[in-house]
Amino acid sequence: MAGALGGLLIVDKAGGWTSHDVVAKSRRLLHTKKVGHAGTLDPMATGVLVLGVGRATKLLGLLTLTTKAYTATIRLGQATDTDDAEGEVLSTVSALHLTDAEIAARVQVLTGDIEQVPATVSAIKVDGERAYARARAGEEVRLAARPVTVSRFDVLARRDVSAGFVDLDVEVECSSGTYIRALARDLGAALGVGGHLTALRRTRVGPFTLEHARTLDELAAVAESDPEARLLSLEMDEAVRTAFPHRDIDESQANDLRNGRWLDPVGISGVYAAIDPAGQAIALLEESGKRAASVMVVRPANL
């Protein structure tokens, strides 16, 4: 089900599944151990999870640097120790007195280039161990603030709940490494009432959206009805073309890249693909000085 090159599988993750659970299930569906994911998604969260299969696992480190988009629900009036609904409640205060203008002003402060302290139960490593593992073991975890970009933070709807809470449906577009739970926490703290996340759905990772995605149940049904079906969302060449800008190269240049040599630069910034006359992705390049050198050879000479 996955050839030598492989490609990308875009999964619409269900709630309750860890990213590792999705990888394990996908390995069984695709009959290959060479499956990885580009960025974790919390068990509570649903939506787009990008998996690399075969040689496309080498793309994942580059894809994790891209922007992401989410829909979420933030509850104002209650703080938890995990900044989401799965944690223990730390405080409860009525938020019904908050005006829309007050909320909008604090949302604006959390938009743009900001410094954010990640959620304590994040996957960030502290002295070689995940922060969430240390936190669940009872350790006090202190994470340093880091720069992130929130390019969009829009409140779509407000619901006042009888218990004194205010629920906000929001849309967020942000840089990789931004924690939506932390936005909920910081918004609630800035408003003096506490806040946490009650729902999260990732709608986009870079160019890959829910339109590309299928649930694991859908994929399993396809595999059961046709064991020879191709389950990948995008084969390698299509995945590379979708995710990166590209330049066209001739066969001589393609041969150079296959054998580990570099090309002359053409003035393209960032990582981009080199496409041969047959439309095949040969390598991903990055320019520095007088060289356009490979950061990944998609089709090496020995493949």
C-alpha cells in the first residue's frame, strides 16, 4: 500500500486518540513500520494530523515548521492545571460580568508576535524528558517563554453559561509551536477570571486541510473493501509539489543531485523542490552563498 518512496497520509484524528495511537494504527493499515507524524495533536483534540510514510518520513521535520489553523472553544471563569478540560480545576470565578469589548481588547494583546509560556503538559523536553511526563509525576515544571506568532485570533461566538462561565468559539491561525491551551489560559488570566480550553480542532497544517483528510475508520473501511487500495492522501511527488515551491531542472542537474552534488543557486529563499523533466521530485534544496545544496535527496542514485 506504500511504495518505496511513500508519501503523505492526512488523517482527521478523532478525540481520545494520541498521535502515537494514530501512527500505530496507520502502520497496520499500510503494512509498514516506516510511518511518522509532523507535530503532535493532543488526545482531546481532533483534526488534521500529517503522517509521512516511507521516504516521506524525511519530509516531516521540514513540515513541522509551517503554520497551523484551529477552531476552538475557550471557557472563561475556570482555570485547570492542564489548561484544558481534562485537568483538575484550580479556580472557579464568575465571568458573566465581562463585556465583549473587554474580551476583544485582551484577545488583541494576544495577537501578533508574542512571548508565550507553553502549557505545562506539553511535549517539550526538559532535561531529556517530556514536560508532561514530569508534570504527571508530580514535579513542578517551569517552562521558559518563547516567541510565537498568532496571525489570527477571532472570536466567532459567545455563550454565557448558567454556571457563570463564558464560552468563546474562536478561530486561530498561528506559527508552529503555538499552544492554543496557553492562549486560553493567558486570556482568562488577563481578564482576571481564569480560562481553559474545552474543545480543539486543527483545520490546517501548512497547505494540508480537512479536505485532504480522512478518519481512521474511513481508511480502515477502504482497506477492508479493497486490500490493494492506495491509502495515501498524496504520493511523494504530489506531496512535495503541494508543500514546497519548486524549480525545474534538466536531467544532468537531476543526476548531480542524485549523486549528492549541488547546483548553482537561482535566488529562491527557503527550502524548495527540484523537479526533473519527467515531473519527479529529485531533491529538496536550500541556497547558501554560491550553492543550492540538498537538505533531502528524494530520489538518490541507489534507490
